[in-house]
Amino acid sequence: MPSYNCKVVHVGPASDGAETPAPVIYIQLTDEAGSFTNYWFYAADNSKKEMLATAMTAISLKASVAVSAAAPNPNNSPYTQINRLYLAAP
């Protein structure tokens, strides 16, 4: 699974289930290495609350996050599931 160091742009809940398993947490990320910008990922497993808290903390601290997720746009989907998200070491 690829890993990325990212800046968190936005976060938010979703419960529509139209494009992703419901309910999910959406997290918009920008890869610091430049491979994607303002791309929406989602957290749908049991750690979604922790990922939301981590993303919100990263925004408030202006810190980077380390992300483990498939490369963006799998099967031309506008969203990609996050497997792990945690504050990156400074």
C-alpha cells in the first residue's frame, strides 16, 4: 500500500452512501510530493473517528499527516479509501 505525507485541506462526515460505504468521513488531502492536490479520501472502517480527530488536529496545528492508501482514482472513482492516517513526524 503506498504511503504519502500530506496536508489536510478539509474534513467532513457523509452519510449518503452514494459513492462510498455509508457512513464515512471524507478527508481532502494534498500530497506534499505533488502527486495529487485537493483529492478526497474516505475513512469507512472502525478507525474513522480517530482519523477524523487526527485530520482536525493536523489542520489546527498546520501539521502534516502520513497516509496509507491506494493511489488516488482507483477504477476512476472520485474517492479513495484511507487505511491509516496519523500525524507525521516533524
